[in-house]
Amino acid sequence: MPEGFCSNIADCIDLNEKKIRGLKSHDYHIILEYLLPLATRGLIPEDVYDAVVNLSKFFRLLCYKSLNKCDLDQLQLDIVITLCKLEKIFPPSFFDIMVHLPVHLAFETYLGGPVHYRWMYPIEQYMGTLKNYLRNNFFSEGSISESYLVNESISLCARYLEDQDPPRTSVRDSTLSVFICLEELSKGISYTYEPGDRERAHSYILKNFSEAESIYNEFKREYDNHFIPIDERDRCYIAYFKTKIFQLGENISEDLEILGSGPTCRAKRFVSCRVNGYKFNIERHDEGLTTQNSGFTVLGNNDTETLSYYGVLTNIIQIEYFSGRRVILFKCKWFDVHSGDRRIKIDKHGFISVNVNRTLENQNHKPFILASQAKQVFYVPYMASRPGWKIVTTINSHYSNV
């Protein structure tokens, strides 16, 4: 699972006594909302599994950050049916007051608002922050108080300095959305482009930022009837974009001129970064960790329909342009989602499974995405015997945007 998603549950399992110890309350939420349906898939009777999935789905939807009245009304109806299914499976002694409690949770949410405004996790996290302030075990209260005052003083100074003119940095002064900032969690090292990757990266950037959408639409109208290879088409669009920028002259921004001139030969690669509220690692870095931060999903179009594409990161690359402008790209290994049930499956409960042994045939021609387009997922192996297939699990962002 991704870092920060929950604690390391493997450390809490006692294999000798077949028990789980030392879990936090948030870990129980993760088990109920995410892991229980995945762990029991294919191992228990179908009617039992339906009840387990419905119960898990109820709590997961109830904990969403935004809800509307129609959703709550439907949750109220669903939980009644789910508890009736459980009554057909478990003995009467199982149904104490706590099992009956979910019947009232949807109405309670309707009265009190989203759950995350009322639960204790933010308080528990802040208590952990205060514990990190401790520097002297003999005078713990005073040590925490001093560290707290230092933090408050620094925050006050930072707010005071907000009104001053900040140092000029080319990236933050950019007028284009494609030039974003990210938090680098590893030291960047020099990156040498593989053959053709520099043109592919530059072409993808030009096609996928909103400020130049009209130029790309004009290019497609002119070249849709030309049957040319993908790499040649990319080179044509780079030349078309550069010519268009030159024709517009003074009517465009400096950033568009910089993009039109193309990237420099310099580039950096990273093994880890934070962007969009997620922490991403490249696949090779994940191999030595107990967490999984290399999975992602992105919406794409295959000329006939919009699909969700899934894959893993193989590189995090910083493309450098003139005047200090930089664009962050993810280089990806794509799983095949085009070949129906042989590559991807969606069951009646909405779980998506992908065959990680099958990759897209033409992924060498389209290996990049913008870092801002990626949303994190993690892949869970089947507990039942299905080699190569993994279940896709999406998560919400849990880091502050940089």
C-alpha cells in the first residue's frame, strides 16, 4: 500500500496465534473499507462475499469528503438490505448493538455533516506533532511549550513576510499551467534522453496544456487525413507549433515562445517526488520497500472513447527549457486495457482487475504523461490463484499540495 495510507499491518500479525494486535483505529477503517473485500475475494461463498462488499462500500462512501442528500438516502436503504443479508449468514448472537448501529449512521451524517469534520484523526495527528516537539524528557511539558512557541513565532514571521516582494523565480512567475512546482524527495541526477524520447516528451507537453489547445485542434483538422507514423506526426506538430508561435509574434506570452523553441539537452531524473497530494516512487525504488507508490491511473482517449489507463512509473523526469522553465513528466509502463477481458476485467461490484503481464504494444511511442495528470493507485494480488492479475485500488490524496 502507499506510504502514509495506513501503518504496516504485517508487523501487527502474530502467525503463531493467528491474531492481529496493535492496530490503530484508522487501521481498522482501512481493513474494513479496502482490504477485507480484497482479502476474501474468491475464498468465501458468493452470497457471503456480497454482504461483505456491501458493508465495506457503505463505510467507504460514508467517509467521503462530500456527500449529497440523494447519496445518503441510498446509503440508508442499502445498509438495511446489507444487514438483512448478514442475518441470513451469522447466528443471532452476532447481532449486538454495535452491528445494529450502522442503520443510524447515514441519518447522523445527514444531521451532522461529513464524517471527517467530526472524527478524531486530526486530533490524534496533532498529538503526534506535539510529541515530536519533545526535546527534554525530564521537563517534557516545558520542552513541548518552548518548541510550540518557536513554531508559532516562525509562523508569525512567515505571515508578516508574505506581504513583502518575494525573490523572483522563473518557475513561479510562469503564466502557463504546464510549468508546475513539485516537492523533490530525492536528489536529482543528470538524465540522458533515450533515442527519440526528447521529441516525444516535447510533443506530449505541447499537446497537453490548456493554453495551446486551440493550436493543437487546428493541427488535427489539417492532418487528420494524413496517414503518417506516430513519431513523424509528433515531429510535424513540433514544427507546426513553432511556426504558429512565430506567426503570432508579439500577441503571445514569453512562456509560449520558450515552449516553441523546444527543451534544452539538459534533464534530470528523480526516484521520488510529491505532486497532486501524492507521493510517487519509480518502480525500481519500490522493489526494496514494503510500500507501493509507483502505481498510477490517468484518463486518456483512444480516438473512439475515454478510458482509464493504468501503469507504473519507470522514471520521473524534469524537462528543462530556457529561462529556467521546467516541466515534470512521468515515464510509464502501461498495462493493456484495449483487449477486453483478456487484459482488464470489471466485476459486478465495480472492482477493476488488470493483467500486469500484458503491456500496451505501442507504449514506446507514448511513454510520457504530465505529473499533474497522474492519480495514485495500488495493485493488490488475487488471494485466489490467478497469476498475473491484480486488483486496482484507488486512493485519495493525503499530502498537502506544494
